[in-house]
Amino acid sequence: MTQNIELTEEEILALESGKDLSNVDTEYAAPMSRTVHLANNCDWDDKVIIGLSMEWKIIDFMVEVGSLVDTYVELAKECGGILNLSKTLRSVRDLVNAVQACIKIVQGIVQANQKARELAAKFLETFYSQHTFTVESGVYKAVYNTGWKQYFTPSGFASLMGAKTLQMVITDGKKVRYVEFRTNNDHSWITNEDEVVRAKYGTIWQGDPGKGKHEWLKQ
């Protein structure tokens, strides 16, 4: 069993400065193997979802998801046919599709009545404030670690902690772009304005696009 060892203050400062820690003593390499960092190199705040897959049922891992589902069901009744929405919110994929649809309604890209616009705005507010991790512009955060137990059901949390690969979905704070991709549980990433790239192993801010990169998609 791997021993859970905390990084020292000196090592945390080294990570923040971008120093390469790939050759540190293996005693201190263990905690990094179970952490995914996201560094935000953009002028917006990143909103992040971590899951097992796009088909993972949200009821299996999200806490207090009832109000989000209820709002979605009402919205689907109002304009589900126009936006090809499913009748209810089941999976991570449904959730991402719903976010994209709500953004189009709020921004006026899709014509909808007043009730639908209010429901879309409510859905986005609930989703962004209660069900995503925020990584502010110019900072980095661990977007996968044991400190986020409160966001998940006990079974969902246990499933995540046992997973070697994860599904990451990132949307920008301006609600224009998003990206989704698979990541190992010891890979870290950097969001740039044109793409998301792998961070060099042992660093936070040094990009290594040869190891992995993903272009933003339009909402």
C-alpha cells in the first residue's frame, strides 16, 4: 500500500515556480501519482468536471443533484424538441449537452420563450456554483484529489479514487469554449487560449504538447 505523504512547503513552492521535480526522491513522488493539477493560463476562470466517463450516471456521483435535474426536466418540456434534449438528465454527456443548450438559450443563439430563458439561466447558475471546480485565471489547483469528498456521493468518490483514467470536461468562464478528454490520474494540464496541453511531468506551468494536447470546441 502506498504511504500518503504530504509535500513539504519547499516542494510546494518549487511546484509553483515551475521547477522540474521529476527527479525528486521517490518518497515524495507518491502523492503526485494520485493528483491531477490544472493550471489556468487564460484570462477567464476554468470550470471543471471530473468523472469516470461521459456515460457515468450523475445520480451515482453527484450530491444534491435534485434541483439541477428538476430544472432540466422543466426546460426539456419547454424547448427540448428544438435542442434535441433528452427527457431527463442521466449522464455526464447529458449534462454537457444541457450546459451547451442553456448557453445558447441565454446568449440568444437559439430563440426561446421567457420561461425557457429563466430556466436556462437557473440551470447554469446551479451547475457552475454547485457542481464544478473553479480554477481562476493565473492560478493552478488540484482538480482530482481526496480533498473533494464533499462533491461526490460515497460510492462515486470511491469509484473515482480507484480509477486509473478519468474523464475531464473543462468549460471557460466566458461560456464560449469547452473541451473534453481522458486523462491518467497522474497527468496534469495547462489551459491556454487556443488549446489545453499536458504539463511536463513534475512541473505545473511547463507545457509538453508532444505528450498531449486538445483544442477548445465551441459551445
